[in-house]
Amino acid sequence: MGKRIVKRRQRAEFNTAHYQSEETKVRALFPGTNWAPDARDPMRDQRFIKTVKPRSEGQANLMTSIDEHNLVLALGPAGTGKTFLAVAKGVEALESGSVSRIVLSRPAVEAGESIGFLPGAMEEKLAPYLRPLYDALADRLSPKKLKAMMAEGLIEIAPIGYMRGRTLNNAFVVVDEAQNCTYGQLKMLLTRLGWNSTMVVTGDPAQTDLLPDMSGLGQIADKMEDLEDIAVCRLAAEDIVRHPLVATMLTVL
């Protein structure tokens, strides 16, 4: 090794490649990409955005009404996309900065059978009732982002029984399955609306799990339809976007 160094010195040669900077020695792990192990947003975890478009005239009317009104009542049969469109509009408003949080509320009413005692904390007890709202959120947000937003309080899911006395300012409020609310509960919910907030109430008056005379959604909608600043969107069978058999079954059920 010493003889080589001596010979180089005698020839007055200087090995510049040996003394180059460390940055120039680094090679790309995957040539042609910008991926790096320490990158905060690496290439393999790219963010994607789903564009929500209406698939019927009724859905287009609902989306336009949400953009133009602070209180919207969406009534229609199962499968018309009421909950999904309302949640999608809420996520869109939150990500654009129009509101500071999303509040999702749903009545904890058993669908014809008694579940009985459920162990755990309040969130665990209510999880089976609020599962449809989690599914709608998961279609718009990644599980990691959804969990982070709920931990930060940007997305709140609460039963209707815990909404009394609150004032929801700067929020996007979605009340799902409102046909299972009494007239008094809906009156309480509608009066929670605060400044710079939007509320969307969804439900199907023909699909109530309560006694027919206990549901107050139809009566509330009839009264609100005469007010100019409130939109009442009534979806029909032609707006159903689930399996075609759903629309066929609803004609005889």
C-alpha cells in the first residue's frame, strides 16, 4: 500500500474521486424515482382524492342544496346515497377549511331485535349503532388519517342523546337515520345549529324502526318545506345507486 502511494506522489497524480463529498457518493435506491427512506411523504404512501359526482338528478340537486343552504333535509328510500353524499360534503368542507370540525350524530335505536348489554366504554357500546357512519368516512379518508382526525377531535361521532344543550359553531353536522327520531328530538337537533355551520338531516320516513306515529321526520320536513332558506330534497326510486334489485324490491315491499 505504501509503495502505491509513493508511486502516485512521484507521478504527481491526485485521486480526486477518493476525496469527493459524501453526497455525490450516494446512489438512488430506486433510479428514476424520488423515494428516500427518510422522506416524510414517500412515493409508496401517496395521497389520493376521490371525486364524488352525482349519478342521478336527485343526487345532483342534493349536492347543490348542500352547497347553497345551511340546513338541508334529505329524504328518500334506502340506497339513494343520502348518508354518503352528506359525509363526503362534510369531508370536503373540512379539508378546504370551510369548517373546523365534522359532527356526525345518529340515534341508537335497535333494528327490531334487542342487542342486550354491551360491555366496554361509551364509545364501544355505541360502535354497532354508529358503524354506518364509520363506513362512510372510510370511503373518503384513509384509516390512518381518519384515526388521527378523530383523535384530534376534528371528527366527532355522537349519539343524539348527548347533543342536548350544545351549540355547534363552525361545524358540518350530519344527522343520519333521522326517521328514528321523535318530533321533540329533531326539534332539539335542528336548534343546535350555530354560526358558520351546515346541517344535513337524512332519513327515510317509510323505514322507521319506531312506531309510525312516533317518528317526527315527515312532519318536520312538511313544515320546513315552506321556508325559503331551508332545502328539503326528496329522493325517489330512480335515485337508488345500489344493486338494481333494491329499487325493484322497494316497489313491492
